[in-house]
Amino acid sequence: MSGYPESMQESLNLVKKTRPKRVELARKGLKIFNALTMEEREEVLSKYHPDYQPDSKKIIRLGPNKNEKLTARIVDILESHSRINPDDIDLSNPDFDVDILIIGGGGAGAEAAIWAMRQGAKRILLATKLRIGDANSMMSQGGMQAAVNPHDSPVIHYLDVIGGGHFENKPELVKILTSEAPMIAKFLSHLGVMWDREKDGHLQTKPGGGTSRRRLLSSRDYTGAEIMRTLRDEVKSHPDIITVLEYSPAIELLTDEEGRVAGALLMQSETGEYIIVRAKSTVITTGGFGRLHIKGFPTTNHYGATADGLVLAYRVGAKLRDMDTVQFHPTGAAYPEQVLGFLITEKVRGLGGQPVNKFGELFVFPLEPRDVEASTFIRECAEGRGVKTPTGRVGIWLDSPVIEEISGPGTIEKQLPAMLRQFHRFDIDIRKEPMLVYPTLHYQNGGIEINGRTETNIPNLFVAGEASGGVHGKNRLMGNSILDYNVFGRRAGIYAAENALKNNIGKKLSLEHVRKWEKELRDAGIETKKISPILFPDYRNFELIKKHRKELDPFVGFALTGWQE
Amino acid sequence: MREESEKGEKKPTKEKRIPVFIMGQKYEVPEGFTILNAIEYAGYQLKRGVGCREGFCGACATVYRLPGDYKLRGGLACQTVVQPGMYITQIPFTPAQKATYDIEKLKPDVTTFQKFYPEVFRCLGCNACSKVCPQELDVMGYIQAIMRGDIQMAANMSFDCIMCGLCTMRCPAEMAQYNIAILARRLYGRYLSPKSEFLEVRLKEIEEGKFEEQFKEIMSLSKEELRKRYVERDINFKIT
């Protein structure tokens, strides 16, 4: 029985018809489709990638990146008021006085906490908006890149990363990323992460988009979950040193009299209680921006991915970089409607899964870098070779049954249990039928600029993981986000702990930078009701919220429609 | 994306509404929605009990009953489609024991569980845990494997656990299966799984600076030279 409606059956039959030939190509080890040249890549990107559309960027009018062009939605969220009036808040009695404050409880935050502890820090506070582990880190499926094979090396990995990032990455950071990857693989294994291994214990490796070697380590297709839950378990095993404060997002950073970062103002999300934290080092690990639904795209991201850290850091004067590109994952679910945008791991293609159009034809090398691959999917759909769903969406097929034809029955159950389960819930058996996919908003390529010590241009402020900028240039490769948050989360913990040993903050806490920010907004002539960070997206039924009201709270309906102004 | 402007295309038909009860209160929500969509559609902006929305994080554990059915069922709000007359309550938090330990100092055998989670051995074999598991894991099976000291089996059987806590809420022996399971997996990963010999070689190479010269060379290239190097690089998925 098919899990797809009648209207999609004609195309499904074509996919079935072309499958044997495609399987034969793959079996012979031939390239099933030629990779694009650099010129062809440029062409498809400029024509079809959402970043290249004329309305995708605008100029920011204030702050450290003033007069630069950034992604439009990011400019909106940055050119906003603070949630608080500094005059209303008494900072004289902090609730916490700690060595290190970590804002964000995902992978980078957990790594930072563990390594700050290992470095000897005794008072670590990890504050997070939802629960520890509620993060994109938990959701990444495919794997982590590390050059752990004899015919691979950190230098080969380096070249792949730089090329994938359009040669705009900070070389210093890429060298660290690729050189420390094997060490991270071992560290995680020591914590108890169950990597997929060969019989002799050698780490299993798979190809990924934009890689030139087999380099992707995995834990079935729960790689992110396996690592995140292990890191979480480790953090929770040391409550005497690491205090975890859940449901407590930061709403502003705090400084001392000299403008050095000295902690943060948190707000308990349900009770509204303000929590003042004084800290010698502050680490931002708040992740990315998927829930801002840039250009109206659905997203693979966690509910909490609203770019909070970006807003906080920018207001205190931290510089951003590469905030003009957005990563769209080529394979977001386009059917059924309930799981729209949800991530279908790149591992499907790593295992031999093939993207085909509505005629069942191959149209792209399955492992191009993500921006290129996604652009070709958009092209197929824009030129009428996509498959329509009953709700009027369009996508292309990701043919998964070929995986078992190539590698034998049972491969999908063993290698893609999460995918198998997710689609089974909607009566689609991905061993027998393909998945319908369309690019989905996936990753913040840039962020707050860091150096190799994860320092920003503001004293005492460190950043790691997706919130940071420079590692991935203009486009991240698959398997480098898990690697990024482990490598730089660890470094943030170590260097933040080192920094905390210095007598580095004044006694008095301040929100002066917020006053300055408000003045800058006025001086730039920006009149707006917008307030940020938004903390939560809003998926309520908008009609219901509007009913009988003349005036709306500025956050209402944010995620779906942008601010109500 | 939704193609709105295309000529002649039929607009999606207006969705059918069905009644559901969220914490006892009745709401009409579109058919085919997940429980999570339905709660939001009803007007709630969640600050708890919501997470990845893709079935990986275990934040949205939910229990429900269907009309005319005595069974209390469990599921993830983001993965379960609403049915007419469904009574829904979220369980955003599970009070549960979590042992604290130093993984470096543990023994990968049954004594560790006797020490940290002695309640494991109170298992009644009722299988309520497996029945409620939204991942359809054999929860009781892995608990029994732990009782037998088979940590490898417990680690593999529990691997897809997302730690939502529903098993714990149902267990008459009052154990926190999901915390017990992660200890089993960590013990297996740390002590019992085979180790990679080559990884040690590679780590030594890096430590000894084997790649420093190559890095120096590649990092000295101009953007144009680097681009050329990238385009001409050998892509080979056959060798390892």
C-alpha cells in the first residue's frame, strides 16, 4: 500500500520505472550524475538560491556592522528595542556571582561547561531557555566530520571546508576545526558515545556533501542525539560544580563600568522573575536563527532557535560576520504537511539515496555542497519538474529504496532508524517508497565573530557553536556543525576558565549599553515597536488572537508573518 | 513552497475541524494536525513541553485517552495526529532519579547498576514501559538485559531512546528507565565497544606536527590558488 495520495501516484510510477537503471549505475560504482563545475555552481546559485534574491538582504543602520548588508530578517531583529528599561532594574544584588556564565544549553554550552570544569573552574552556571539539551544539537542526524582514515588528513578536510565556505572562512578557525576533530572523536568516545564502528573497532566513515573523502562519523541516524544526551548526562553528573538553570533565557548582557561584559540579566520564562548573574567570563552558546523563518521558509530548527545571543551580543558591541548568507538544507520534508520542513538527513544521500524529479530523472550529483544541491532542487520545481502535493506544495523525490537495492535489505533499518520511524508514523515506508523533499531553512552560516580562543572583540565575552561566525564562511558543510560545537565549545570552556582567573570585572554592574542602544536607535531615526530577543516563535491561530483587539502585542504571530506593525 | 500565484490551480480546500479536549477544555482543530499543532492552534504559545518538533528531543511527552476506550495512551505531541474526541494532557517534566557519577571510575558490569540504580531489580515484568514508549522500544527487554548484566544488549536495545520519561511515569517499580539506559550506553561506549587503532596513530601524527608544513603551505596560498587547488582536488570515496 502506498502512503501517498492518488494525485502523486503517476510520478511515483515513473520513479519506480527508472529505478533499475539508476541502481545499475550506482552498482557499477559510476558517478550517477556529473558534479557541476565552479561556473555552473555560480550560475545555479545566482539564479535559484534564496540568498541571491533582491529582497533577501538589507543595510543595517546602527551597531558594529553599521552600513553592511545582512539578511533582511536579521536586520529586523537587530534594529529593535530592548525588552527592558534599564531604569527599572536594580542591579545591586546579583542572584549569582560565578566564574563562568554559559548562556544556552545545547552542545556548545554543555561542552563549555564540561571543559571549564576540567580546567579547574569551580562555579559554573549554565542558563538555558528551555531544558538542557533542547537544541539543534539534539536533532542533527547525519554525523560529524573527522579525518580518521589513513588516506584522509586534517589538511584535506581543511580544503573541503574552505571550498565549501566559498573561501570566506577564517583560516585560523578552520585549521583548528579540522586538526582537533580526531581528538574530539576520541574524547566523545571516552565519555561513552557509541560511534558506528567496523568489526575491528575502526570508526565507520561515510561520504558527505562537499567532502572529498569518507569522513563522516555517525551513531546510526541519531548522531546528534547520542552526543547531546551523553554531554548532558556528563553535565548533570557534576551538580556541585555546574549549576543548570532551565527556563531562564538571557534577555540582556550586563557590563561593568568599563563596558566589559560581566554577566547577564535572565528572565524566568514562565514566572517573569528577573535573575541577575555576575560572571567573570560569559559564554554565548545560544545557537542559530531557524525559527525566524527567513523568507517564509519552513525550518528544521529547534523551537528555541530565535537568534537571542546574536541580539544580546550586538547590543553590547560585538561584531558579526557572514550574516548575509543562510543555509537551506536541500532535503526538508515536503509531504506530509504535518512534518513540513523537517530534516531528512544528508546521510540518506551518503548511503546512495538519489534525488529525482517528477519524471524519475536524475538531475544533480547527490553530494554537491548544500547551497548548490538545494538550488538545483529549487530549479527543478521552478521549471515545472517538481511534484505537487494536495496542499499545493511542490518538491522533488529523494529515492531511498535504491539504498537497499545497492547495499542489501536491512540497511535502512540499521542505518536510518529515525527516518524509517518518522515516515512510518504517516504510513510511508521509505524502504519501498521515496520521500518528497524541498529545501528548508537549516543553519546560520555566520554569527558573532570569534578568534581561535573563542574570544569576541568585547572583553570577557566568548562565543561558540552556531551563534559564532567565521568557521564556515558563507556555507557550512554537512557534519561540521557537530564538530564545530564540540571543538569550539571545548575551547570556550577552557579559555573562559582561564580568563576567569584574572581579576577582570569591576564591582558595579551596568546596563548602560542598553541606554546607548536606545539612543542610537533614535539617532538613526528608527521608529519601531519591535522588541528583541523574541525568545519564542508564535504558531497560534492568528485569527483567534486578533479577534476583538485593536492593538496587538508586538510579538504576536511573529514566526508566521513577521512583526505586526 | 506553496504556489499561490499559479494560474488555474485549485486552492486547498478548507480543512475539516474535529473536537479535541486539551486539559479538559474543548477546542475545534483542523483534522490531520499533530497534537502540538492543535495545542498551538487552540491559542497556546508554549514555553515548556515543546522542543525540536521532529521527534528527537523528548520534550513533548503527552498522555491521552480516546472516547470509549479505557486505555491511557502515550505519545509525542509533535508526532501524534489528533483524533476526534481525544483527551490530551502534556507531561512536560518527569520527576526521576538521576545518579551522579564519574564515568572514569565505573565498572562496566551489573554491580554499577546495583550501586546507582538498585530499583532496577524491582522490575515486575509488567511491560507497561514498553507499551507506552513512543519510540516502540522494548524497554522492559533492556531493563532485563541490565539485570542479567548484558550491558551491550541494553545499550543497543535502548539506543533510540529520546528520554521523554513516559516509561517512568507508568512504571510500578518506580524506576527511571531512561536514566538507567543512558548509563548502560555510556558504559558500553566507554569501556566495552572495540577501539580504533588507527585513531591513536592519527592523534600521534597531529601531536607530532606531521601536518604543520602542509598547513603552512596551503594557508599561504592566495584565494585564486586555493580555488584552483579546490577545483582540482581528488574526490575519492573508495579509499579510506
